[in-house]
Amino acid sequence: MRRTSIRTLTAWLIVCLSATLSTYADAPTWTQTNGPYGGFVFSVHATAGGTVYAGTGSGVLYRSDDDGATWDIVNARVASGDLLALTVFDDALYVGTDGDGVLRSYDRGELWEDIGDGLESPNVQALAAAHQTLFAGTLGRGVFRWDGEARAWTAVNDGLPSPLVLSLFAHRGHLYAGTWGRGVLRSADGKTWEPTGLTHGEIVSLGRAGGHTSGAVLAGSHTGGVMRSPDGGATWTPVNIGERVVWAFTEHHGIAYAASEDGSVLSSADAGVTWVASPRLTHRAIRAISASDDAVHVGSDGSGVFRRVDDDDGPWTQSGLRNSIVMSLHARDGAVYAGTAFNGVVVSRDGGESWRRSNDGLTRFEIWAMLRVGGDLYAGTGGEGLFVSRDDAKTWTPTGLRDRNVRGLMSHGAALYASTEDGASSAPTTPRPGNRATRG
């Protein structure tokens, strides 16, 4: 259905051993390197002053105090599930989670309190501030309104035809709700709902193009495409973005931005009438987007956070919150080689201070295993077999072991062994491209 239906892996951190064992009894200490780290970023919220929050899979929250240039883990266990929605309201940070309802922090994410009283669903897909209070859109129980005096939530579903609420957005005194199967609903009082002209579709995102006081309402569909309403939801027309799925919208200095499933960011300078797609920032989906005074930030599935400082054709750059899941590691002669889930092989030659992708020749970027034998470096992939590099990871060539998931590698004597899902394979330790490996 939506992002919550796929349980993601917790972001793994790469660390390097920095202490020398002077005696047997000395305990080693560990120091985090400058990446690759990060995770599946489901939610991003940027404040006007340049503080940016990123909510990732399995409850990990990151914060940047320099507009996304560098990041720190502010809390490694905010919730047991994914952090699906972030917003700031009345000097507090709120997070909607997949499984733990809504949590609130008054110290920028350090400590959290559960404010789930009255919330009938623990799966909160969206948060929005409107009518001087906060609203939560849930999966299965509709929309809830926060009562600050009672310190509890109240269901506000009168007129809401679907309990599956995927998105919320406030614009010009109205609150809009995107539902699964019943399109977009609108509320003028935060208590009752009326249909808009879009009465069908799975609306995973809502936003605005054209400014706070006027502008058009935008709705992104789970099946692809964006609808635009210039009259507060009365009428809707499709915009020309192809079949892209847009997961989130934001505005910055008069330009509307849309986070796309295909890894690109769309922008519109004419209130959402026409759109231009950026080059793909990643081969994974971009799920979240938010803007501060000086930058636009997007969060992705597995490639961390990118930002753009200059609206006028400025580049998108990957910030300190980078690649996510590290599946294999190999170190040799001062170099560290990391096999990642989505970005292939990344190499550090300065003790983990900096990393560079080394994927020339690889046709699969899911690296399960790595091993060096003599001067050759081997990489086992998920789905396309075993690759070898004879120039220290600069270029890669497929071996005779192809079209398989290579889960593990080891060498013994004159043989190289590869563990696959359909058994073990062996080959000479100097297999050349085209040599066929034998099943063991």
C-alpha cells in the first residue's frame, strides 16, 4: 500500500578500530567513520533557521544544525517502527510512527514522550498543523485531532468515507486528507469533511504550488501521476509528469518541488502547471522533501539525504547522511572496502574519513560478500554472481559464476569457494572472465 507496508532494515554504522592493543587486557575503543551511514529516510522536516530532522527506518532520528551539511544521530531508538512523519508545532517536535503512534519532544529530539491517548491506530502516516492544533492521519482509523487541554486525541471522521488516510495538508484555512481509494477530502472546521472534485484514487501525497495565500493544491497518486486543483479542490486536472509516483511536495522561494519514486526531483516555477525533472539523484525512491530558508532537502530509500542550496539550477549534493546498509567489509593495506545494499562497492583509503564509489563494470549494486586473494578482489552480488577486480577496485569484470546470489566467499589452497542459495561453487583462485566455476 504505502511505505509502511515494507519493513526496512535498521541503518548500519561502519566503525573502525582505532586503538592499538598494547596488552592483552587493554580494551579496544571504536570510532565512527564519516560514512557510509544513514538509512531509509521516510520523513524530513526542515525549520526556517536551518535545523533539519530526518526520520529513518526502525526508529532512528538524525538531526543537522547546519542546514544538512553534517548530521548526528540524535536518538537511535525513538520508536520501534519507522518514523513516517515529522513536524514542528508550538515549539515541539512531533513524529508519527509505524506502530507507536505519535511521540513528542521538547528538546529537539533528545527525549520523547508518548502522547497516544485516544489515538485508536498506532500507525500514523501523516501529521499536519491546522486550526491552531495538530492532526494525525492514520491507517485504519481515519483522522484524529489533538486536544491540548485534555492531552488526548479525538477522532474527527464525520463525512470521511475511508479510514485509510495516507496524507494531510493545510492550505488557505482548509485541511485536506488524501485517502486510499476515495481521493481527497476537505475540512473547513477540522471536525467534519466534505468531498472535493477528486473522489477516487490512492492519494499518497498532498502539497501546494504557487504560494501560501493563493496557489494550487497538488495530489500525488500511488498509481502514478499528479492532479492539480487551482480552486481549492473543486476541480482537478492532471499535470504532465508521466507515470511517476510522487511521495511528497514542498515549496521554496516560489518554486514547487516533488519527490519522485524514480529517484529524481521535479520542480515547477509556474504554480504546478509544468514540471521539469532533475537527473536521477539515486536509483532508489525519494520519499521525503522539506525546505528551510536556504535549502531544499530530500530523503531517499537507502541513499540518505540530498540537498540543493541554489534554486537557480544549483546542483543536488549528497550530505553527510549517506548510504545505508553495509553488507560486507574487507580491509587490506590501509584501504577499506565496503559492499553496500544499493550503491555497490565504496572504498576508503584514509581510515574511513572519506569514501568513494568504485562500481565501473558492476551490473548489480547489492554486494553480499568481498574477499581479496593475492592481488585480486572479489565481490559477490545479489542476483548476478561473482565479479573480480584486478586493479584495486577501479574496474570490475564478471567471472564464470553468474546469475546467482553469492552470499559468502572464502579461499583455501588453490580454490576459491562461493556460497550461493543453490549450493556452493568452487574455482581456481585465479579465475579469468569466462572460466566456468564448478559446483561443489
